[in-house]
Amino acid sequence: MKYIEKAQIMDQEGMRRALTRIAHEIVERNKGVDNLCFIGIRTRGVPLAERLASKVAEIEGKPVPCGKIDISLYRDDLSPASRQASVMSKTDISFSISGKTVILVDDVLFTGRSTRAALDAIFDLGRPANIRLAVLVDRGHRELPIRPDYIGKNVPTSRKEIISVFVKEIDGEDKVIIQEIADQ
């Protein structure tokens, strides 16, 4: 499919402000960082989780564990053959999540299926006290009863549109754009 850029909805500064606000909300809601950890959903949720963990550590003066989770084998929108053929990235969580408050981080929340897959993957690793969801962009169109606890920006979209998040660590720049399927 071919997409055309419609609008840029966040630039580097907008992303920085949104993540800073989310970090402060996390600290306030959790009354500090005791028993707190971050897990980023691969791919772009990982650098966002790392940034949030760094900002929270800066605010509180204490390091906060941060890990990466791959949801490839837990997705329900892939056929069994596609799942087997997919190259699984490595899940990297070097700390126990049992009894902790896990902040699950993703770039865009759409149908909720990636979040559901991440929840299944997390429960295979342990039993956290609770899991909170932080997303940079919530675009609506949920298919599952999942809602984020921390949101950088709500962006209502049509089904013909997609939200693309670019992060320096992967793409060389920070920005969020709306794209639309080009007429064919």
C-alpha cells in the first residue's frame, strides 16, 4: 500500500513535552518509583520506554528498571504460518516483574491487539502487582476493551489514515505524522 503524508502532529519538542508530562503523571500516580518498572513494546515503544524511565529517574533521583518485550508470538492477527516465519526480536527483561507496577509503553494505540499480545507476554514472565499503559498517541478505533492510563496525544483518525511515529534512535528524527492511503 502507498501512503501520502497528510500532516505532522508532533515534532521533536512536542514529543519531548508529552513524554515529560507523562513521566510526571507516572511519578505522581505511583507516589514515587518504588516497585516501578518500564517495559517497551518492540519496536518504537522501546526507545519511548527508555526515555520515560530516564525522565522518571531524573525526577525522583533513583534509577528505574526498563526492559523490552517482543510480542511476535502472541499476536492474534497473524496466521500460524506467518507467526512461525516472523523473525522474533529478543525480549530483554533483566529484572523480576513479580509484584511490581509495570508501565507498558507503546507508540500508538489503535485496535488494542498489540497491547493484548503484550499483556499475554508479560504474564508469561511473572505476575506484576498491576500494569499501566502509556502511549504517545491514542488514535481510537478500539476492537478490545483496552484503554491507556497515560496518553501523550489523542488524535481521532479515520480508518484510511495511519499514524507514523519516528524516533531518533531508529529513524534519525523525532516526529509523528498522519498518513493517508493513496487512491489507486
